[in-house]
Amino acid sequence: DAGITQSPRHKVTETGTPVTLRCHQTENHRYMYWYRQDPGHGLRLIHYSYGVKDTDKGEVSDGYSVSRSKTEDFLLTLESATSSQTSVYFCAISEAGQGNTGELFFGEGSRLTVL
Amino acid sequence: RKEVEQDPGPFNVPEGATVAFNCTYSNSASQSFFWYRQDCRKEPKLLMSVYSSGNEDGRFTAQLNRASQYISLLIRDSKLSDSATYLCVVTLYNFNKFYFGSGTKLNVKP
């Protein structure tokens, strides 16, 4: 299994509080992603990174920010959590370049509940 | 409009049955195609890539129809362990962005 860990795995917080989810990889993969998964919507891309300090928005980026100061870490921040951000958040990594399979490797997910 | 659309199911089939899932994608520029499998409360994992010529991996066969913009997955001789949600995935232009369908749930019954 790919070396990718997410923390925290479970969190309950209140509306209006800031929340940061951390994704850590040991594979030295260039690309890192944050997805959220909700019933009926499947996995939706929030933000992704294609290198240190290089990030871009996904489909559902409003209310979220990210940072990548090191290859191995990708942080997702909810500046002021809302109940609509209650979800399961998955981090994923991928390598790019000639010959790669394009496979995404996922972390185990972080379950966030905003009350 | 969603990039990738799938029938959510569930598909309830007996062991040994053959079952097929379809998936449609909206962007003709989609470049790469995959099927992922997700077990309940677990992370998705790659099942197989989908190539233009079609490809097979044991009991699983994937096909791509670029003209009609759909992808299919055929599972033969279903096992109880095949029970899971199957996610259709496409990428655009390069491997930067992966777009997921909402998944098709399969229940294989004894």
C-alpha cells in the first residue's frame, strides 16, 4: 500500500470554527489532491497540488484553502466550518510523467462533522 | 452537467451471475479512463484501467466507446467478495484532474 496518511481521521467541530486536515505521503509523488465524498455526489475535487507551493482549484473549492510547503505534506483548511462541509475527506496522490499508470492512491479518509 | 454519470444501482445479483455497468462522460477531450472499487467506509482503489481496444483482467472486462462517450465494466461469475461500489473515473488533458462518477453499488447474494 502507498504510504499516505491523513489526520485526524475523525473530527467533530462547531460551525464557525477553523479546521485543518493534514495529508502526509512518503512516496515522493508530485501530485496531491483533496476530495470530499457525499452521498449522491461521489468524489468531488476540492483542490490539488502539482508541486511545492503550486496548487489549483477543483470543482468545489469555495470555503476551502490549501497549502503545500513540503513535497510530503498537503494541508486542507476550512477557515470557518459550516454544516454543509460535513463530509468524508479523502487525500490522494499520483505520480506524473511518461509511463505512469495515472493511478490515484488514497488515504483512509477523514470524517468531519460540523454541528 | 456532471463530467461522469453512472447508474447508482444497487444491482442485486446472485453468485455466479454476469453483471454489467455503464458510465458516460461529457467531455470529448477526456483522455484516460479507469474503474475504481470502493468497499463500504473504505478508500477507493484502482480496479483496472480502460484502454481503447478493451481489456480483460480475469473475470473483469472493461470497454471504451469514444464515439458514444461511454465506458463499461463486465463482471463474470460474480463472487460475494465483488460486493462493493464501482466508480468510473476519467481524466482530462493529462493526469492533473481525475473526475469520478457517483458510483454503482453491487450486492452479490448467496
